[in-house]
Amino acid sequence: MTTRDRYRVIRKIDSGGMAEVFQGVAEGIEGFKKKVAIKRVLPHLAENKKFLAMFLDEARLSLRMTHANVVHVFDIGQAGGTYFIVMEFVDGTNLKRLMQWMRESGTRISLPMAIHIAMEICRGLAYAHELTDADGKNLGIVHRDVSPPNILLSRQGEVKIVDFGLAKATSQLEHTDPGVVKGKFAYLAPEAAWGRDLDHRADIFACGIMLYELLAGKRLFLGETDVKTVELVRRAEVPPLGELAGEQRPVLEDIVHKALAYDVADRYQSCSEMSEDLANFLFSQRLKVTGFDLRKFVEKFMVEDEKAQAREELRPSTIDQLIQGELARFASLDAPDPGSGLGAVTGGGGGGGGGVPLNPYRFEGVIDLTVGQSGSPANRSKDGAARKERGSEDAPLSLAQMLEGEVRLGNDPSADDEHTGRRGFLIGLAIALGTAAIVLGLLFVLGIIP
């Protein structure tokens, strides 16, 4: 795509602690239109250089990848002081929503289909893990957040991995701070839960967790709090699968337990190796499964989901118009030379205004696991960075400022309290005035007031 392309927002799909995702349309010359997903950095993070470097690293890594099981990224751009990633739109759902629906409805996925999903995830991860630069050197990519929300399932029966936002390649300069672990806690590998160095085998462990949960129909590591969940991951105790595997449960459990081995040396050493064992299991049991089977299962979920829930309402039209205006000024960023590595990136300025200092504890899936002498995680306050004061109220607000104000109002309990208090005062005042009018009327009728 070129900078002449324009992107039109259709609806909001999802949002997290760092970015939000919209469904959009890429409109080019000669009436060309293509559905896309547009990932947008939240305004209060757009001015933080460290975060932007991580966000753009994700985009550049994704731009290198072309594989059926990895969501394809088309473009990176900047508009209105914030940044966008334009990527393939996958019409379907994610594995998290599908698994929630199965638990709530009592629906069970078939054993072959659960294995098929795991094999497709392994294919995409194997591609990323084995990706090389122009000189043939392995980039050492580790996704580090392989979890159900990042596994997309299309209506056509495709399985795609998305969001390499926490991925790191050995050629990058950015490193995680010691003792700080990023990722969704219930899908961490034990070495990640202890804050140790990671390699691609951490992704294999996460894939093993999802395979277990699909087969057993229940969560594997889930504590009452994030810290208790991390403690469960650190122990890595895996209970029996249950009855789904039937007579062949011991064979399948051997595969699952190897993927979930506490010691990385005992774990599968590659996703290709794990996928091969799963394929051999299906072949030995004469079990057939294809993407067509998964397509029927996903379509059944989509039909029921659309009937059960109304689609999420869009933002007010003024906000949509501002987003559309920013995308109209979308400027693609030049991608680096494929052979030049993944160096640091400097982001342009823009009228962001109203920025907030980066608070890593507000990130979704970030926990400080600095271990003291007692071995327990050190506690740190999550209430930290103070917001910057806005400028003159008469000054026109940028898109970033308006959206930040909207997010701040929606997330600030004090704003709700203030609104409720003001409404209560007005109601009380109306009642008092009405009562006084009635009393005065009665006094006038009785002749007490001439």
C-alpha cells in the first residue's frame, strides 16, 4: 500500500490496555476496496518513546511474515499524533471467546478438532521461530504471548496467530526489564513466571496449555488472583486430561505432558516436532479432521453468538468522524531494508496533547515478579503516574485529546461519582421547589396568603 491509500473505519472490534482495534476498509484507485483491521495506539501512550518503539517493533516483525497461520500486516502509519498498524481482517472469532462459549453452553469440541487447532498453531509458530534475515541468520523470534485471545479462527476454518506485540528478536536492542514478566499470566511458561530468560520453547509451553484446555474442557492454571495464577504456573502441575481422550488418553497425555514439561530440556524442542507427534497420533487412530470441520464448528458459534448478543455500539458519531479524519491523513512509515535488521525507530510528533506518563502496571498482562529473599513477588503500587494538565479549555481538541478524555471519564470512578452527585442535587432541588409550590398554593386557597 502507498500513502495515497485511505482507510475508512466501519466499527470497533476490540480494545486492550495499550491499543484498540477497528474493522475498516482500504480504499484505493479504480474503486479498489479491501476489508482490513486497524490497530491504533491509545492516545495516552502515543507520546512515550519506549512504548512506541515496542509497538513499531511489533509492526516491523509482522511485516516480515507471510504465512497462512500468521495474520498478515499491510501497512504502518502515523496520523494525528498517534500510530496505526493496518492488518488482515479475519472474519470470525478468537479462541478465548470460543472456549468461553463451550464452557457456558456445555459444548465440547471433538478430540480431532482440538488437535487440529493445536497443529495449526504449531505451524504458525514454527514459521516465526525459524524466520531468518536476508543473510540467512535466524531472527530468534519468540512470540511470548501465545494465548487464546491471540488465536483467531475464521468462518472459513483458518487458524491464525496475531499480535506479536511482546515478541522479541535477537537482533533487536529492546529488552524486558529484569524481573518484569509480560504476557497473560495463565499462559506463561514456568521460566517466564520466574522472570528468567526465554526462548521459543516458552511458546511451545503456551501451546501445550491451550491443547490441554481444549481436550479437558477446563482451565489449567487459574488462581483467585494474578499472583496465585503465577504460583500455579511456577509449579507447573498438570492434572489428568479426563475422559475426552478415551482409551488412547495415555498416549495423548504423553504428548501434552512433554509440551508442558517444567524443564525446557525435557520439553519439545520445536513446534514442528510437537506437530509431528500430534499428526502421528491422529494417523495411528485413523482420525480425520480438516479445516472444513472447524469451519462448521466456528459457524455454529458465530450464528448463536450473533443471536444472543447485540453488536457492541460504536462510539459517538463525532468521535468516528475524527478517527476518519485522522485516517484520511494517514502517512505510511518507511519500512526498513529487510537486510538491515530491526533497529530503533523514531516517531514523529503530532498534535497529541494531554499525554500520560507510561505506567507499566496499567498494561494488560504485565506483572512485576522481582523476587526478594523470601522468594515471594515484590509488591509495588499500581497507582503511579499523574496525568498532565490540559491547556486552555478554549483551545480546539485533537482526536487524541478527545479520545483520551473519553477514556479517562469512562475509567475514572470519581468522574462517575461527581456526575451522580450533580444529578442527585438537581433532582433534590426540583422536588424541593415542587413541594414549596404546592404548599404556597394551599395557603392561597385557604386564604392564609392574600
